[in-house]
Amino acid sequence: MCVIETSPVVETRRLVLRAPAPQDAPRIAALANDIDIARMTKRMPHPFHVKHAEDFVVQVAAQDPARASTFVIEHEDQGPVGVIGLFEGEDRVPETGYWIGREFWGRGFATEALEGALVWASRKWRRRALVAGHFADNPASGRVLEKAGFLYTGETRRAFSLARRADADTRMMVWMA
């Protein structure tokens, strides 16, 4: 029988992926309250206030660890820089999604965090495949997924973005351990 960690911690070269804590809420809100981040996600509202971050921390704490794990991406010197999650969604295999605060773009944090999460997903969560989607107007996210070993499936879906208040073309990608 596989024992599921309720609050896993994943360490990479520069980052620690860990459960969000109540004291993270102001920092998460400060980073996430950026329209250019929110519009590239499905579920993030904009504006994003501390109350949203507090609710997020509570929701993560209530997740069933067999079905979802969400991590704050913490840099050793900079503190929290973003969030990454793995969860069962509408597809037959779990999905991953992530975001990085604007001031930390272009430093490889998203790729490093995703690679760490994938190792954890295959070893500890026992998942052999994950899907991810990135909005077609966010090719940088597509490059992160490709660097981590995801392949484009050839499928584009329409997905609703809360911050955009509209559907957007989403390029679907898959990773297999």
C-alpha cells in the first residue's frame, strides 16, 4: 500500500516546494495580484487580495492528498516566488499548473519547480503521466513544459480564464514518467 504524504516537501537545487502556510498569504497576494499572471491561469481572480490568498491556504490544507498536492515555490534567498499544483481534474490523468511572480520570470524557477514536482509525482504520488495546458498566447509557459519533458498532444481546447472573464485557446501537453 502506498502511503500518501499529507504535507510533502520537495527540495531542488535552489528551491523548496512546500505546503502554503497562513503566514505566506500576504506574499502570495502581493505576487499574484498581477494581471499578467492571473490572465495566464484558469482559476486566479484579478485583482487578487490577501483574502483570496488566505482562502487559498485553507483550500490547500483541505485537499485530499491522494487527489491533489499544491506547493509554494520558495527560493532559498528570495522566499516564496510562486505556486505549483498537481491535481485530478477533467482528464483521465492528473493535471499540473503553476505560476511565478513577475520579478522572478526568466530565472528558470518554473522549470526547476516543475521538474522537482514531476520527480515527486512519479516517486511518491505514484503518477506515471500528467497533463498540462498553457494558453496559446503564453508561449513561455509552453517552453517551461517542454524543458520539463512535456510533449504537445496536438490538441487545443477552449478554457475559461477567471481573470480574463473569457475563454482562451489552450494547448494541451502530456508528460509520461
